[in-house]
Amino acid sequence: MNFTNIPTGVSAKQGLLDLRSIDTSHHFKVKLQGEWEFYPNVHLASKNEQSVEQNRVYTNQPEPWDHYFKNKEKSLFGTYRLKILKEHTYPQMYGITIPDGLAPYELYINGKFIGGLGSLQSDNDREAPISRPVTYYFTLNTNESEIMIQGVQANPYIPGGFQREIILGDLQSMEQSTSFSIDAQMAVLLVYLFYLLFAILLWGIGVRNKTLFYLALFIFSTCFTILTSSNRILFSFLPINWIWANKLYYLSYIHSALFFVLLIRELMKDYAKPKILTIVPLLYTFYIFFIVVAPIEYIFKTKMILIILFILSPIIVTIFTLIIALKGQQGMIFLLLTGATSATNSLFFYSRQNTILPYSHYPIDMLIGITALSAFWFTEYFQTTLQTEKLSGKLQKEINTKDDFLANTSHELRNPLHGMMSIAQTMLAKQEDKETRDDLKLMVRIGNHMTHMLDDLLDLVKLKEKTLRLQLKPVNAYNLVSGVSNMFRFMLKGKPVELVVQMPINSPLVLADETRLMQIFMNLIHNAIKFTEKGTITIDAEIVGKQLYVSVTDTGIGIDEDMQERVFDPYEQVDSTMTSIGGGLGLGLRICQELVSLHGGTMSVSSTIGKGSTFTFSLPIAKIQTVEDSESIDEEQVLLKYTSFLSDISKMEDSIAASTEKDSLLISHAKILIVDDDAVNLQVLVNAFSTESFEIETAISGAEALEKLKSNAFDLVISDIMMPHMSGYDLAKHIRKKFSISELPLLFLTARQQSEDIQLAFLSGANDYVKKPMEYLELKSRVQALIRMKQSSEERLRIEAAWLQAQIQPHFFFNTLNSIISLHGIDNEKMEELLLAFSDYLQMSFDFQNVDLVVPIDYELKLVRAYITIEQIRFGDRVQVVWDTPNNMDLFVPPLTIQTLVENAVQHGILSRREGGSVNISIHESEDHFTVTISDNGIGFDPKNANKKASVGLVNTEQRLKQLFGVELSIDSVIGQGTTISFPVPKN
């Protein structure tokens, strides 16, 4: 490419160039082409012109001078001369650019030495510089001027003389042309250097791969090609001879090609691996070695090999990238563009070797190529980023799946473990044979050990998900560690190990979760006991700043240095061989470290093989040094996790035995519904409650449980959570639509123990939550508590109903007495009837039978008749009653239910009308239940706007019906027509 845009101008004839027709004062720039005088083998500046006149020839510039010499074995030298005629005579600065080709040389203007390249007197075969374009400035003040250039062709392996035009112009035009040429070249160089700096920064921050390495070397080599070509800026500052300058020139191009091929090969390796891209770099490497060691003449003689390699390699790259691009690979079009620009650059290099193009060339094509390469790389980066995001999402999904798998696996393992331990504990409570009891003890110990491992797994999941919440409060660490140590002394029976607590009794309170702090102590002390055969285990503490540092030191087997770095990693064990001590999953220390970290402390280990280990952790000292009143931790219950290592579990046996002697404390005949989709789990629970006086019913699905709740009354529902079709959560929501938490308690018994599961359980309506595998005592105690709560609620409702009945309204009492008095002497028969009815009403209103669960229907109807008789005598025909009740019914109803409904119909229904009305009392029998209906033709009301809770009597009645029979009041009313209230009573 030619950036100078110089007009051809006027050609010289016989050494004379006439510029008188051209304005040379400004905007003047012309190529000095045509016939120049040439004196072969003569340096005219040091000779008399007349003495060498016979040697003068005319050369048509630009052209090589070789054919003007007869003897070409020696160094060729000569002189060019041109006379110029111009119109302007006043002094003016001009510039002349001497192209590359001749070196060394000297420039004379009007016989005055202006400048030159190298020295004509030196050993030009070895010391001459490489030729390069140079611009010289001088002043002309005459009409006729003479330009003379004399030089030596030091490089005999290229054509001599000038093969490109010499350019003349005014000062401003020549400065613009020269600065544009150099500035453009430097601008391209700066762009490449920016890419190089970017690659170096990426390498520095850790992105270290072959692609980046080859890219940096390719850019660096390309920068050298820019500095050694065109204006050859590098050789202006690096004074080396033409031999090494040419070697450096060829090395820069060959290195650029080599690293380009290696870069493209690395980028294409995921799509194709052509063998030719492995062979070509080997050829380049061999040729690089050849350039370095071979004489310069052999380099020029074999230059065609370099040209062929330089041209073919990018063409090969372009072909392969085209094939891959046609297959639809994203971003490959940019790599194809890179290959194409490299191919055009190689063709230009070949053309330049044959002196076809002007000297002003800047590698714009390679600039496009490096930009396309960057685009490809960015495309790859964004694709990799998208893929990474997908993989990250997939990985996160896998992590969640893994955590769910652990939770679900724990659930599935807990179910059979729950069954095993429940059966074992039940049998242990009833078994008297010593040998059988020992076997059952072993089974319970194994089950507790498995429970401990499952708890560790779930704790680890919670810690990873950061869902474990601490209940921080001031805790007395000394009391806690003392209690734990006392419990663990069971594990030291028969073992020559002493457990010593050296923590100061006046140690400050720490801010901690008491349960989790106990877990930390449990894990560390248990770990020390497991790996200590004899000696001591010491617990000590010291205050450092605002932290209390607690250490647990043993004299056990110790931990080697390599293992100390990994001892807190999950699933790592000090001794994981077949002969390892104690077993386990290797999660205890990891959990301890995470729990300590949650408390805001740190944990470390120091150990020596054969001498023992010290585990030290820190806890923040509480600002408030007073212990809050709270529920104490059941330490024995916590210790049950570690009973797999105890030799004596007599305490547990005694507890179980004691519990079986307290059956009388339970209210007899409590009815429990157990819901689980696993028949084995159902049978296990039935067996577990076999020692209790409970009436047990089972359901294998939520739907079946709801059906049984419709037809039966239960004191407690025990349900699993993970069930098909309808989960325990859904079952709880259905139950709570009909029963409150006091009307029908719900206990979840399941292996799901994650915090969100527990929260969802209570939000769904559960009263309590017991994890599998449950402890027999814990389950029994919670069941008793919930049944007592439910029965207490029933008792409260019965007492409330009796109390309501006993609270006879004053106006009803006085009105009845007034009626008795008014009938005296007027209608003594009615007075007597009223007295008898009032007596029955009062007697039954205060009867203790009203606090029973149910009473015979005849007893309830007797109270209703007494009330009706009183109201009929008082209001006469305004109160009419129609009875539709069969005789000899085997029916029991909650006391004060029908009477409450009848009184409501009379007081708020028919008596609200001036003319009164009638009340219908009917009881109809069907196959499986009785239906009690009380209707009236009173004023009625709008059911949509009615507030049932406003009537305490109705609310109390309906709650007792739901608790006993699982039924509700059915109310139908129309304003002005009356109200009908009914309820069913199951026969069973």
C-alpha cells in the first residue's frame, strides 16, 4: 500500500529534470524518475568530471545498476547525478527521500555534502549498515541545482542501486509524508503492544495456558517485523551491520509465522488436529536454527524456502478454518478472517521481496487479523462463560440434589432404624430373660450409633447451607463441661484413662448455644477417649482478650503433620485403615469447627505422634455475666447418641421400666390414629404402644385418614410427613380446616429434620414433632402430653357447658317464680305442674352428670321437656312444640346439647315474634347414625351475616360434638321463615 500518494511529475532526460512549469514553492512533491547520469566504478565527488566523462551512462530510474558493470566479482560502486531546473530563485528549504536499496552512500546537493548512510571508507563487506529509507533537508536558492548520490553496494546478494523512486519536495510536504509514514507505523506498533500488555496482564493474574503464551510470542514477533520493515525504525537505534540486520529481519518474520501456526493449532485443537500443523512448526524451527548459524549468502540463496513456508502456512490454516466454519462452529468465522489476513500479509511479503510495491507499507491486514483473533477469543470466552454458568447451575443443582439425597437417604435409613429401635426398646421393657436383654441392649447401642452418624450427616448439610440457627445466651461452660465429663465417665469403665477437668470454676460465662456447645464438648471428649488407650484427658481453659480458649488434651496416639492439615475436612479420619479405632464417618471434627466458627471463634489442633493431641477452640465471653432461666438440657438424652460405646445402659433400662409402671397416669381408652404409607412402620408403632392402654387405628394414606376422621373421634393423630399423593403437611392442613390444635392434636413422627421441614410442620398445624429413630421414652411422654392436653380441652368444654347451664338467667328465674305466684289461687293444677317442671329443670341443671362425656338421650330429653313445660305455661299458645322422637333409642349425646339448641330456638326464634310459633324436635335413625334436628318457624336470620361465635352456647356445643364425634352443626335459616339446626350422631 502506498500512503504517500505522490504524482509522477516530469521525467528526466539525459540527466536533466525541467521543473520550471511546476510551482515548487509549496505543496510540491515529485518522483525523480527518468534518465539519470550514472558513473559506474566512480565516486564523482572526489574525481574531476572531465576525467570520467567517458564512463557516463544514462540509467532510467528506478532500476538496478548491475548490468552497467562488467566485473561483478568485486564490490560494486558508482555515482548518480541529476540536474534540476526550477523557476523560483529565492532561498527555500526542500527535502529528498532516499529509498532503501543502496548502502552505504553519500548525498551531495550542488557539490555540498548533505548526509549519508554508513561510511564509504570502511570495510563495507562486513561493517556497512542495512539500507533503509532516509529523508534529508537542504536549501536551494538558484534556478539550476545538482543532486549527486555516490555509494557502494555492500550486499552483493540483492540487486544494486535504487529500485524505488527518489522523492523530492518542499519542506512541509516532505515532513508530512515522512511523519505520516513513521507515525502510522508506530501507531500500528502501539496497538500490538497494547495487545501484548493485555496478554502479559492475563498471564500475571494466573491465566496461564499455551494459547496465551503463543499469542504473546506472536504479537512480540509481529512487533519486530514492524520495526525491521518499511522505515526500519529499529536500525535507526540499533547500529548493527547489514548481515545481522538481515538475519534479524528474517528471524522476526519466521518467528511470527511459527507462533501464529502454534496459536491457531492451539485454538483449533477442540475442533480439528491436522498433522500438517505439527509438521510446519518443526520446519520453521529448523529454518530458525539455519538462519542463526548459516553464512548470509546461504540465507539469501535459500530465501525461497522461507517465502514458500511463509505463504503456505497461513493458506493451510485458512483452509482448515474454512472447513470447520462450514460445519457451523460458532466464532470460527473470526478465525477464518485471521487466517485470510495472514495469507494476504504473506503474499505482500513475497511481493516485497521482488520489489513490486512501493516502500511505504504498514501491516493493516495483520491488525485486522489480530482484531479478528481477539473477537474469536472473546466469542470463546463468552461461550465458555455461558457454559460455565450452565455448569455452575448444573453443579448447584447437583449440590442441592446431593443435599436432598442426604436428607432423603437419612429419612429412608431412619425408617428401618426407627422400626428396629422401637421394637428393641419395647421388647427390652417387657423382657425378663437376662441373655435376651443383653442382646437387646446391643441392638439399642448399634441403633444409637447409627442415629449419631445420621445426625452428623444432617448437621453437615445444614452447616453447608447455612440454615443452622444458634440460640445464643450466656452459658456457664464450666458447669456444662463438668456435666458432660461426668456422663462420659461411663465410657472409661475398665479403661486406664482419667478424665480431668482443670477449667477454673470461676470461668466467665460465654455467649453460646448451650445445645451446640454440649455437642462440641461431646465430640471432642468422645474423640479423645476413642484414641487414648491409657493416660489422661484434660479439659482446660484460659482467657485471652475477650475470648475464652478451651482445650481438650489427651495422651493418645497423636496425629501426624500431614493429617493435621486435613483433620477438619469432611470424611477425613486419623486412622482410616481396616484396623482403625472406633469407626465413624469422620464428620465430628468438621462439625465442631463449623459450630465454633458460627459462634465467632476459631479451632485448631496441635499433636505429636505417640504423645497425644490438643484441640483448642475459642468462644466469645458474654457481656452479661448472669445465666438466663431456661429449660435445662436433657443431658442423658443427648448422651444416648454415644451409648454405642457404653458398657452399661442401666439408666436407660431403669427409665424404660419406670415408664411402664406409670400406665395408670394415662387416661384409659385414649384413641390414636397412626398414619404412614409404610406398613412396617405402622406395625412398629402399634407394637410400641402395645404396653399402653391406647385404642390404636391405622391408615396407610392421608385420604384414608381423613375418611376415618369423618366417622370416628380420635384423641391424637400421629403421622409421617413423606407420603405419596398426600403428604403429612397436606393432611395437617385438611385436619386444621375442621379441628383446632386443641380439638385434635397432631404429632409428626418422621425422619425429615431440616429446619425448613420443622418450620413447615408447625405452620401446617402440627402440635409436636418427633424425629426418627425416636426414643421410646420420648415418644411415650409426648403422646401422653398431647392426649392430656386434648382431654383437658374436652373437660374444659364440658365444665363450660355445665357452668353455662348453671348460670340461669335472672329474668328467667324471676319470671318463672312470678308465674308460679300468679297461678296461685287461680289455676292450682297448672301451678303444681309448673312447680314440678321448674324443680326438674333446676335439679338437672345442677347435676354433676352434666360434666360427663355423654348422657343417655332420655336424660337429655327430660331436661328439654322440663324447659318446654315452663315456657309453655309462661307464654301459653305462643310456644308450640312438635315431638318426633322414637322410644327406647340406644343413643348417647353430649349433655346440654339438645337443650341448648331448643332454648336458642325458643328465645331467639319464635318468642321474637308477637304471635309466637312452634318448635319441631325430631330424631331420625339411619343405618349408621342418628340425626337430631331442631327447627322453628321464628324470625330466622341471614346465615351469610351470622356470627356463630357470638353465641357461646352454640360454639361450646359444636366444639364438643367435633371432639366426640367429629361432626359439626348444620344450620339453615331464612329470614321470616325460621331456622333449622341439625347434627348427626354416629352409632359407634
